Amino acid sequence: MDPELIAYLDRRFDAVDTQIDGLRQETNQRFERLEGRFDTLEGRFGTLEGRFGTLEGRFGTLEGRFDKLEDTLHLMGVRIENIESKVQLLAEGQQNLLEIMARDKAELKREIEDVRRDLNLFARHVNERFDEVNDRLEKVEALEARVIRLEQRLVS
């Protein structure tokens, strides 16, 4: 082989080797940068996983609190229903009392009217008797006056 050709090919191979070495270094640098980015992303993902773990814990806590709140609300609903039924019973009892009081009021009114009527009759009767007694008293007084005058005549 021709020494010039060999020298030329050696130079070319050296140049290609140099280019390949440069490309290898550039590729290695790029891979290292990519590895750094991947490491950063892995760190971020690790942080996100930690945050998600924290959020899962919080959601678990919230879920427990919601369960407890549901139980409390259910209990409150039962108690409210109980109170509503008692209020209904009170309202019915009050209505019954109002009806009884209305009947008693009407009956008392009738009885008061009966007593008034009886008192009026009694008062009329007493007045009539008083008038009779008064008339008799006047007659007795008149008779007494006559007796006194008769006695005075007899004595004189």
C-alpha cells in the first residue's frame, strides 16, 4: 500500500476517532446531565410520594372524622325526631287541655248563671219578706202608738 494513502487514511481515521471521541464526550455529558435531571426528577417524585403519603394520611383522618360526623348527625337526627314526637305530644295535650278548659268554662258560665238566677230569686224573696216585715213593723209601731195613747187616756 501506498505510504501516502496510509498516512492519509491514518489522518482520516485519527480525525474520525477525534470526532467520535468528541461525540462520545458530548454524549456522555448529555447523559450525565440527563442523569442529573432524572436524579432531580426522582427526588421530586420522592417528595411528591411523601406529600401524597401525607395527603393520604390526612384523607384517612378526614374520612374518620366524616364517619364520626355522620354518626353524630345520625344520632342528632334520631334525637330531633324524638324531640319532634314529644313536641307533637305536648301540642296534642295542650289542645286537649284547651278543649277541656272551653267545656269547663261553658259549664262554669252556666253554673254562674244558675247561681245568679237563684240569687236574684232569693234576693226578691228576701226583699218581699223584708217589705212584709217592714209593713208589719209599721203596723206594730202604729199599734204601739195607739196603745200608748189609749193608756194615756186611761190614766188621765
